[in-house]
Amino acid sequence: MLHEGKIWVGSGVNGPVYLLPSMANRHGLIAGATGTGKTVTLKVLAESFSDLGVSVFLSDIKSDLSGMVRPGTMNESLEKRLKRCGVLEEDGSGTFDFKSYPTVFWDVYGEQGLPIRTTVRGMGPMLLSRMLGLNETQTGVMNIAFRVANDYNFRLDDIMDLKCLIAYVGEHAKDYTINYGNVSVASIGAIQRSVAMLEDQGGDVFFSNRKLDISKWIARDEHNKGYINILAADRLFNNPLMYSTFLLWMLTELYNYLPERGDAAAPLIVFFFDEAHLMFDDCSKALMDKIEQIVRLIRSKGVGVYFITQNPTDIPMDILGQLGNRVQHALRAYTPLDQKAVKVAAQTFRTNPSFDTEEAITTLKTGEALMSFLDEHGAPNVVERATVLPPQSHMGPISAEDRNRAIENSPMWRFLDR
Ligand SMILES: Nc1ncnc2c1ncn2[C@@H]1O[C@H](COP(=O)(O)OP(=O)(O)OP(=O)(O)O)[C@@H](O)[C@H]1O
Ligand SMILES: [Mg+2]
């Protein structure tokens, strides 16, 4: 929750542990084994960002984030937690506001939220190739196809346009091989099969000439709260390549659109990417370099990126090194491999002489975490063991009816390109 302009994430033996809004664009990591409290922690952060007027994007894989449209309610265990955190006094005095947040639901398939669309051209050849699972040679052909489309000014909006383009390039393969590079019949066939597969899996709905301008997500409601954009990702997640490419597309879009901003009191928007390890699976070297570059540069455009994953080792080192704000929930240490992962996770923190980081990681309770955020100079603070605050909005999901009502009441006009 917001306290004296800072984000109060949890409390340890030395009192509150804060994330500084001015350092929130230095990215972050929320890690931990399943069921240890990662989603609740991200809710606590997202709520405070919204209170600060910062927009938020969340990918919701387990459908457990929709409760943000409703205020939370007190119960015995929350009261205990609030006392442990020093928000409430032992006699129950003090205040903790339960409140709802301005939430907009999105869904690539348009079923559980407003649809998100882009054009094939807007996705670009590199991300499209990854979404289609193309190999290096086939990606080369896709690059050529995009060059042809640009040179001849072909329309490249929906999946039909893409199919026509690939067929056209295939028919004229000989000409293009001379001018652009090798276009083999085998590669054309493989691309066509991948496009058909994407269509079968419903992936074609994402491409349309009615492109969503996601920079419009950077907006506040009438009470000056940042909008919380929740992407229903349960169905999308069944296709991990599409899910993760989609997240990368959003980052790329914002990166391309937003101007340089430099350091500021708070970010413009913060992204939380759940199951973040998927973003880096099956990435070509060129794409990995691109992601690393975007993550490094996007912070000066006012965008914070928070990765949520089980273990810090799931994130490539070049990117992990850029995540300044860290929350580590419990990890299991059953096997030698687990133990090694715990060691690596512990080494990412600046040690606190009062406890053993490695041991603490394996003994944290649910909703407890090791935290280290950047200080006002951008240096990581010593790690603290802390109890995470509860969220101010409703903890669980809401009913389908409540969700539909929230979708119908969305300020659509603000977001959709009509
Ligand atoms: N800060 C907290 N305040 C109150 N309850 C909490 C807190 N953190 C965790 N819990 C409790 O623990 C449960 C599990 O937490 P959560 O869903 O955040 O785990 P997770 O790490 O996201 O799990 P998964 O990997 O399965 O998604 C919550 O439903 C809630 O009951
Ligand atoms: Mg979770």
C-alpha cells in the first residue's frame, strides 16, 4: 500500500520495506515456488502503482487477478498479518483501506475482455517468425517477404494478407532469390503450414486492420488512479509461443512509440509478466539481443518491467542483471539441482549480516519474502526478510457475471480504435 509516497510492500524486523516509485522503472523480479505468494505480491505492487497514478499491465494466467475490481474484506488471518506488518496496532486500532481499482479486462480472443489486435506488419517479421515457430532459414524468408511487402506497398493487416504475400513470394521465388536472397520452395511450404496451424489454434483473431494503440493504456481514471489492464491469458497460455511473443510485442510497441523521458518521480506504466521464463524459450540470438536491448532502454521511456517466475535462474543473466527490485519467495531445496538454484538465488542479494540468505529462502512461509529494492541512488539495499502486506482489493477471482459487468462498463472509447 502507499505510505508517505512510497510503496510499502512488507515489513521485517526493522520495520517497513519500501519500493521507491522513482526507482520502479529499474525493473524487478518476483520469484518463488508455486503457492508461495507471488501473485498476491504482484497485486500489492500493482495497487500501489495505480494509487500513484501509474498504469499497470498484468497477464492473468490462472484467472486469479480479477478481484481487483472489488474491495477486499477483513478476516482473522488478514488482521493478524496486518498486525505483524505494523499496519494495525495490537489492540486493532489503525487503518487499512479496502478498495477497488479501475480495471480494464483484455482478451486476445475477445471472450473475457476487450479484444487486442494488431496488424501483421505491426508484429514485424522477427516476432511473427517466433510466434510461428520458424527456424533460421524460414525466418530469413519471412524477412524477405516483409521487404517485398514494403517495397511494393502490399497491404499486410490480417492473416489473409499474410497468406497472399507468402503465396506471392513463393510464385516469384526465382526473381526474389536474385534480388533479396534465397527463397526455397521448402521454406515457403513450411511457413504456409505454420500459418495454417496458427489459424487452427485461433491465433488469426489477433491480426486485423483495427489495430489497438496500446499507448492509450497510459491513462488515469477520474480519481487520478492509474488503470489496471488485465490480460485474460488462461486460453492464450495454452500456446506458450503465442503467449510469450504477444508479451514481447507489447513491449516492442511501447518502446517504439514512447519518447525518451529520463528519470522521473514514478514510471508511466508498469508491466508484470507472469510465467516470464516462456518469453526466453526458443528465442533466436537476434531476438534475445533485441529483448535485452529493449529491457535496458525502455526504462528511460518511463516503463517498468517486472518478471514473475519460479526461479531467478529462469531469466537470462543479461536481463536478470537489469532487475534492480527483487522479491524472492520460498524455494524448495529437495534435490541437488534445487539446492544449486537456491544458492544462485541467494547470491543475487546483498547479504544481511543478521541472517543467512540461503537458509532463509528455504524457510520462508507463504506470503513472506526476501526483499531488496533500490535506494534513492540506485544501489540495492541489504536484503530484508519481510511479511508481505495483504492486497487492498478482493483476493480471489470474481464471478463471470461481475466480470461481464466490468467489461461492459469499461471506458472502451478511451482504448479502442473505433
Ligand atoms: N501477502 C499475502 N497476504 C495474504 N495472503 C497471502 C499473501 N500471500 C499469499 N497469501 C495466501 O497464499 C495463497 C497463495 O498465494 P499466491 O496465489 O500468490 O501464490 P503463487 O506464488 O502466485 O502461486 P502459483 O505459482 O501457483 O501461481 C493466496 O491465495 C493467499 O491465500
Ligand atoms: Mg500465481
